[in-house]
Amino acid sequence: MVKMFLESLKNLTSKPETKGYPYTPSPEPKGYKGTILYDEDLCIFCDKCEEVCPPGAILFEIVDVENNKREYSYNPYLCIYCHACVDACPKADEGCLVQSETRLPPLGRDSKVPKDKRLGYFVNRIEEAKDFDKKWDEFEERARESREKLAEHKKRMKLKKQQEAKAKKEAEAKAKQEAEAKAKQEAEANPQ
Amino acid sequence: MGNKITVVFGSQHIAIPEPVSFVFQTENEIITDVAVDVGYVHRGIEQAAVTKFKFNNVQYLLARVCGFCSITHASAYIHGVEKLLGVETNKKIDYLRTLVVELDRIHSHMLANGHVAEVCGYENLFMQTIKYREISTEILEIITGNRIQYDYYTIGGVSRDLTLENEKMIRTRLKELREHVLKLMEFFETDYTLGLKTKGVGVVTYEMAKKYNTAGPIARASGLKTDARAEFDFLPYEELGYKMQIRTEGDVWARNMVRFDEVLNSIDICLNVLDGLGEGDIQVKVKGRPKGETFIRVEAPRGECFYYVKGNGTKVMERVRVRVPTYANVPVLKELFVGSKYSDAQAIVLSFDPCLSCTAR
Amino acid sequence: MINPDLIMKEVTLESVKDEIKAWYDENIHHYVTVNAVDNGDSITIDWIFSEYEVKNKLYVFRAEAVPYDAEIPSMVDVIPSAWLSEWDLADMFDLNIENAVRGMFLEPEAPKAPLRKETYNGK
């Protein structure tokens, strides 16, 4: 008891252990698992990060079905900062997908949505913070639909290709037949 | 004889911020009967693990079963899946995993002990314990990048390596922590008023511990030699200097002291890990999908954690069963109250360090 | 089987209680839990035990192809701490376990038997 009392007296005179947050900033330690940043120029659109993301915070929307053009979108408020996407990214070493050491400010009712090109398309298109969740739900639906559309398009293209191939084959066969018939005719015409 | 009163402990109680509720029937101050309710914090994690998540994502879900033993849940699942996939990890991965698991144990044990001191009315000591606990969480933050949800385990490896600079820092910090823990142990051991509240209170005898199949520090404080770290070899504990910590008193105080003993042992293990950490990859190649079934027992800070993992060769698991340590300790806790004083109930509950969000999952 | 030192014993629901009673010694064996797995048309129930101070040892008493509505015996007479895990199974799989109290884990309004395959996969 006496020892604890002495320790308490010591604590009374020593500097406080806690930081004066929010008056002094609380710095993130080195290697902190923060926001995921993306670089479109390096991306090869392999979709591995989307596939591996546990909460589904990374989504690719297919904006141009014909050319298979994709847009990366990221929801930093759904992200659990688990680092799985960066592990999965084949271009992570070059800086396509990196986990930065800073965190985004929390999203309040009246606060501004953070804007950064490297956060993906979705965040940059949202204006009002209070719409964020609703818009993300809509976006999820849209991304899913776009995926279905792409699948449909691919199927159609495949069918078309098959048909073309078939038509080509038929045409070839027909041409061959005709050629043969012609040769026959010619042979009949010139019995020699 | 005397007044019969029903006292409700929880589910909103200042001592324990979890939804457990005990309804005590008391006669004067002595508890004569008790009913337990673990509360409705069931989140359907077992179902989500077999429906919504692919097998290589389930560890992130299971890590969120509990804040304190998050690494244990992830580790148990990953050890199981690695067995099913036939993955052999190298020494470096095993060592790094052990380091994080033991640091997790240190911070959980320190909090549990501080919490007991707090409910005994000794908030001063609580603050002191939490102050020193901060060292372990800081180390964890530097190794894994997060304070609570580490997400350090990946299938076939760990998510990041230890730099030389960090290693040096961790070594000095751990040695510092050991000094502090020894000091705290002295306070717990010699303090007269804390002794009144903890010594001889809530005694789990050796026979009781065996009869009710208790686990973790609660069993070891009663002299029951059970520890999944000694019984299972998922991590190389033996070569890292693990020693089972046993006390025989079985009271609240002994449970605290077992936790402190284990903290000291864990610090030794961590230092041995840093000494023996060699070179090597931190990720081995993993192929295929899990098929078959396996049983895993790992030691969480609160006791042994049991997992049953079954895969069927598809992307989604067939069954993931989680049995958390608190689950093993609730039956004996219920028996323990009968005959003890109501004023001791808080200290008894907190000395068990219950985690109800784990229990209900 | 992946666990090397696992001893698996096939039992039936009628005999399991007697077998465990005859075998179980609280000085040696540690009751871990009772587990159930849904096979789609029936349930497999495992009673899992370990041994103190022995490495990697697990004992499993397995009852296979248990129908959903079968009466499952309670082990509380033999192992006094078994009630919590039994009540859990009764809630999660909607099983008919002797003396099990419902509603410990699930709210009254919650969906019944959340871990049965027919609940989450649809019938």
C-alpha cells in the first residue's frame, strides 16, 4: 500500500502519459495500415483486388461494355484496412495499389467528402456526405448490373463469332462444292 | 434467515461493459441462487463464414469475433486451412506468428488484471496497469500496423516482415515492460487492501476445475495443468522457452498472478523469437482449395479456443465451428457464486475475464 | 483425417451416453465441446474430448446420419459443464436435445435453426 502511495505521488509530479489530443495531433506510427491508394495508369484490370476484398469495398464498374473499359471505385468507409488487396495485387510493387500511412477523416453529416484522384472514381463523384451510403448501395447494384451486361455481351460476341465462323465455313464448303461442280462440268464439256 | 432479495447484475453494469446478466437470489449478503443469461449478441458469424465469404477471406471475418483475441481466432482458422491444404510454413513465419500471438496475450492479460483492480475499488492500480499495457499495444501497432485488429495472419504466411530498426526498438521496449510488470506484481502481491478483496475470494478448487472442464488461466490458477500451447504444436512453443504457469490457490488473486506469470513468460518467448528470427520468406505458395475436416485447439488469452473446420473442395467452407474459451468457463462461474458474498461478485466475474461477444458469436 | 493423433469412435445415439459414461474420467479427459455438422439431409454429431498433458491427442465420439428430429441425449449427468454447448446446438440447429433450454443465444423473433443448410441455401 505504501509503495503504491509513493508511486502515486511520483505520478502526480511526472508528465502526463497521455497525449493532449485533439489539441496536439496524434501521429500515426510508421507502417500504419491506412487508406488504400490506387494508380490507374499502372493497373492491368485483373480484378484480383475486387475478388479478394472481404467487405467488398473495392468494385470495378464496367463503363464501356464493348471495349471492356473498367473504372475502379473504393469505399474507404467500408474498408477494414486488412491489406488483402495489396497482397493480391500483381503490380503492388510498382505502386498500383498501396496502403498509405495516413487515415481519412471520419465522415460526418456535414463534413466534406475527401477528394483525391487516387481514391477511385466513386468518392470523387459524391458531393454530399449524407448521401454517401445510399449512393454506394446504388453503385453496388450498378456495378453488378454492368458485370451481367458484360457477361451477356461476351456471350453474344461468342455466339456471333461462332455464327460467323459457321457462315464462313458454309461459304467455304459451298465455294468448294461449286468449284468441284464446275470442274466436273468442265470435265464433262471437254471429254477429250 | 434474513431478507431475501433478488439482485440483478447486468446486463447494463458499470463493472463489465458486456451484455451478460446474472440474476442473484441473495439472503442478506450471501448469494443462494444464480441464473445466467449471455445476452443477445449473436451475430451469425458461423453462418456468414459458410455463406458470404470465400475460404481465403474467412480469417478477416473471424478476427472480428472478438477484439482482444482477434489474432487467436484468425490463427486457429488459418492453422486449420493450412492443414487441409497441406501448406508447410517455414521457421520465420512460425516465429513471427508466435511473436504477435504472445504480444496479444500480454495486452489482454494486463487489461484483465487492471480491470480486476478497478472493480475492487483500486482505480489507481488500474490506471497504472493500463499505462504499462500501452507498451505492448504500441509494439503491436508497429509490427502489424494496427492496435486491435491486426490481420497479421495470411494463409501460408504473415502480412509483413519485421525491420531491423523495429526489432531493436521492440527489444528495449519489452525489457522495459518486464521491469514494469515486476513492479505491478509487487503491488498486487503485497497490497493489503487489494488482498482483502481478492485473496480467498471465489475459490475454484482443483476438483471443481476438473469437474467443470475449465480452461485457461482459471484452470491453471487452480493447479489444473491444461494449456493448448503445451498440448498442441501449431507454433514452436517448446523451443521458445514456454513454461506452464501454475498456482494452486484458485482464488481471484491467484488468477491475477497466473496472468502476470504468463505475461513474464510471454515476454521471454518474444525475446527468444527476436533472438532466433532468421532469414526466410514471409509467404509460402498456397494452391488448391480446402477439402476434408480438421480439429484445432489454440490457446487464447482467456483459455483454449477450439475450432472445427470442414471444407468440401469449393470456394466456400462447409462448416466452421467456433468454441471460445469463455464458453468453457461459464459453467464453473455459475457454480462459484453460490455461497459467496454479493460484494465479491464483480471481482469474481472480472477475474474470469469473460468475453460474451465471443460466447454468443 | 488431418489430425494425426485423433481417435474417432463411431457411436449411435442410443449407446453414446453409456459409452461416454464408461470411458470418461475427469482426471484424464477434458471435455472440449459438442459439435454438429449439417450434411444436407441429416446431421453428424461429434462429442470432442482431449487429454491433459498429452500432445496432439483428441478423442471424437461421432454419431453419423442423425435425423433432424431425433432425440439427442444430454451429457450433463456425466459432464456437468456440457449444458452450455448443448443449448447452443439446440438453438443453432433446432435439435431436440434432452433438457435443453431454448432462447439462450437466439432472440425469440430470430430465424430458427440458422446453421442448417436448408435455412441458408433454401430448400
